Amino acid sequence: MNPLPFPRPATLADKPKLLSLYREVASRSGGIIREPHEITEEYINKFLTNSLADGIILVVDDIGSGRVIGEIHTYRPSLCVFSHVLEHLTLVVHPSFQRKGIGRMLFTTLLSKVRSEHPEVLRVEVIVKESNHAARNLYRSLGFVEEGWLEKKIRRSDGGFEADIPMAWFNPDYGMR
């Protein structure tokens, strides 16, 4: 088995590769919550520029093809009272590369960066669909705690509803510098 490539910080030059990755993931059932038509250049540009300006964004490249096969990002909200929070966390892994440890590696690298480079961050927040048991288990294994249920927040394609579950990880190194 080939070793996994290590995450690297994303740059503005990654925008076309991120657009391609997100469109591929959104086209698969159970991928991300966005529909394929909602993956626009504007959407990619927004999270990329926000994450570069006041957050963290990491990508994993497929060495053979040069495409981005995994990405995680989070950034601070604009209000001062939330300056200790990273939110809007999103993780995507290309369907052909899922279940190979890339998501866990991206998450552990991100949380390590928070601990070592962002002692001013106390909370990292993620929201997950109640039916996404694999993601919920991954987040719990990384130290995230479920903080409640937003009942019937998500409308499924079959017309039914399910809850969104806010989860948070708390930086044990908060305020240590």
C-alpha cells in the first residue's frame, strides 16, 4: 500500500481543483449536504478566501494525477464575541479515496494546527446529519462532543426530515501562549 500524501495548506491556485473535487463529492449520494448545482465558483471562492484570511484550509494531492483528493477548512466568524471559535468546518474526500484514512489525517492535522498555532481558539465546530453515523463516529473519536439536535432541520430528497447535530472540539491548549 502506498503511503498517504501529507496535507498541505491550500492556496488560491487550488480553486479549480477544489471546484472539481466538490462537484464530484456532491454528485454522490451521502457526500456533502450541498446539491451539485450549489457547488459554484462563488461558493469555492468564499470558503477559500475566508479560510485563508482567518482560518485553516488543508488539501491532500493525489501524487499520480495532481488533483486534490481531500480538503478540510474552517474559519472564524466575523463577530468579535465569537473570535475564539472556528466554524463552517467542512471535510470532503474524493469518493475513490474514501475509507483510506485521508479524512482522519486531515482532521488530526487541522486539530494539531489549532493546538500549536492558534492558542486563541477554544472551540472548533462542525455540524453533521443525524444519519451520517460514520462521520459522527469519526468526530467522536477525535474528541468532538455532540451538543444537541436541530430537529427536522434537513429536508431529504424523499421529502422527509432529519436532524442536524452540532458538535464541538475544545482546544486543550487554549490560552497557553
